Amino acid sequence: MVGGLWTGWGGRRRVETKQLRNLRRLVERVRRDSPLFRRLYEVLPPSDEIELGDLPVTRKPELMAEFDDWLTIRSLPLDKAREHLRDLGKVGVPIDDVAVFQTSGTSGEPAVIVLSESFVEYAFGIMLARFERYHRKLVRDVRKIGDRVTITGGNGHFAGNGFNKLVQRLNPKLAKGFGVTFVEAEQPIDQLVDRLNAIGNVAWIVTYPSVLAILAREKQAGRLRIDPVLFTSGGETLTDDLREMVRGAFPSLKYGIADPYGCTECLALSFECSHGRKHVNEDWVILEAVDEAMQPVPDGTLSTTVLLTVLANEVQPFIRYDLGDCVRFDEAPCGCGSPFRSIQVEGRQATLVRVGEVTLSPLVFDLEHDQAQRIQLVQTGERDFELRIQLAEGAAEGPVFQEVIASVKRVFRDNGLDDVSVGTGEALPEFTASGKFHEVLPLRNTGSPT
């Protein structure tokens, strides 16, 4: 925390100096202790002369294929990690002195994530270092008002549930201070609503944007009776339309909707300031907005993907790791005065729908109906789609399918796609393993969403 404060007080030059020093320290460590990175960096300049651009881009499939050589420790082979992850009774339980989680696998095979003690210390320390007076007052006030509830996937070793359980084991006093109650996102909507209503005094909810949409609809319908003052969203893209919808449904939101950017590979990737911008923790994280050729794009330009370097995890090195997100660095400095650059996050490449030469964002589809609880559009072939609908109680199936299919086909026609088929599916909408709900499942995610 003190180091993070000192870096921030020193302005942009101190941030960049600290970042480069941490990068060279990490490169030296992985060259010594990771067989995979020793091979990758064999012909590169000495570690104390290395620059970021000297390092090759890395990707999840190749890293996972050489998991045992990837880590800088030899005591956790992949078989041992997977055996641990198969036991749901061990969520949040460390293996020796490391914690093990898995990603939701939105873009393919789930990754196994290994976090060291030092990373856990970093995550909490850097969070405290970035707190403004506004944040301290917010947390203090929210704790006085009521409980904090996390709605996330409960069927796996995912960071949303697992990291908090880890903290409960390591520091029960700290965990108690956060007052966290867990609610599984996968359960039926009526049970989710009943559970929240039973808690009653809910002040703060942490969950996915897709769950926020459900809560907003249930609140508007009068079934959800809680009045939280703060939402924190993550794991998916929070659109302006959804933010407006949620704020309209919950006039109690005194502190609005916080939307920091992070991922399982780096939980404390960014922080959201009092002006609502997402600032990258650049002393311990490097984020590169790049084009298809992995070359930097100018600030203000939307990237094709983003490369992540986590300087705080020496056990499992993520160095110039292709994360798959589309981001845009802000051009103008933030009014909060932070020396850390800020970004806008547009979403993930893995969620885009591709039909021939046309690429569509899932946000163009209006997949809501007052007679449906959930609607999911699944791409089953390049030009073939099916709708999966969970109807509201007493709703007639035929008219709902007809109206939603007509809406979806209209989107395709507006984008020059007249030869796309949209049919009715017999299966119900599916969640990912981590409890997220994607309204649109592109072709590569069809079958068994991960």
C-alpha cells in the first residue's frame, strides 16, 4: 500500500520508472525459474536492458499446453491443479502456499490460474493505495446501511466466489469486515429474488451486468423488494443503456454503479476513480492496446485486442498475454488528477457474431420480451441461429418466439444479411460454468458454454 501511494504521488515519471523496474525484475525471475520462458527469452537482450517490445506475445492455448514448464515453481503440475479444481469442497482452499482458480472459458478452454501469497498482498494493498477520500467515505457509509451480497457462479473454482473464500480462510476478521453474503447466479430467477428478499437489508450487490439486467426487470415488476445503494459489476461489458435501465429501476442507488475492469488473470487490474474512469494500475500492470498485427494503436483508437503483463505474479507469469478484450485508452487526462492512464472497455472479441464478412456486436440484438424471463440467441452454423427462451409463468410460447424471431431477423436484414435462418430451440437458455449469462452465443461457443 505504501509503495503504491509513493508511486502515485510521484507522477507519470515515477509510474513509468517503477513499471520498467518491475518488468525487468519479473523477466529475470522467469528466465531463471520458468523453463518455458527461459526458452522464449533465450536470444533476447540481458534482463537489465530489456524493453517491453523485445518480448514475444503469449497466448492461452500455448501456455496451457506447457503448463508444467510455464510456472516458476515445480511443485504444482497441471494434473494436481486439475484434481484440486474438480473438488468443489476445496473452493478457496490453497495448495501449499498458492491459490488455484479457473477462468470461465468464454473464448475457449478455461485457463488454470495460480496466485501466490505476494499477489494476494498486492491485490489488497494496491486497492487501499488507490482509494480516494470519496471511496473511503463510500465504503464506510455502505457498511453502516446494510449487507454486501455477491451474486456469482457457485459451481466451480471461479475468482468471484473463490477469492473471497480464500480471504475468509486467511483473514476471517478482514472478511467479516466486508460482510459478504454469497448467492448463486445459476438458480431460477424466482428463487434468486426470494433469497435477496429474505436477506432484506441489502446495501451493496457485486455481480455480472447480465444479472443486473435481471434484477432491474424484477424490481420494475415489483417482485424484488430490496433497495441497495451501490452496485459493483464485472466480468462482462456494462453498456450505457443497461446502466440507465438499472438506475431507473433502483432510485435507491445513492452511490450508483461501480464498474472496475479486471479478469481472473489479474484481479486488481484497474481502479475506478471518483470521476468514473477506469485507471490501470500501471506500476504493477502493463496493458497494451494493439491492432491485428500486435502493434500499438494511438490513444483514442479502439484496439483489436489487448496484451496484459502482470508484474505482481511471479509464480505464473502473464507477460504480453493476449487477453482478447477491445479497449480504448483515453486521450485527455482525468479530472481526478491520477497519473495512471484510463481506459474504456468495449467487450471481448470472443462475443462477436460473424456471418460471412459481417461482424456484429451482441449488443445490436434486442433480446427482451415482457413474457420471457431469459432469451438466448445461439449461432449453430455460419448462417443459422436458434432462439432459446425461458418463458414467464403463464406465457404462450408461440407469440413470444414469433415476435423475438422477427426482431432478430430485422437486425440481420438491416446489416445486409437476408439469407440467415432463425429457428426455435427446445433447450432452455444456458449459463456459463462461472454463472454468467450471455444473451448471444457465437458459433465457437455453441454446445457446451464454458
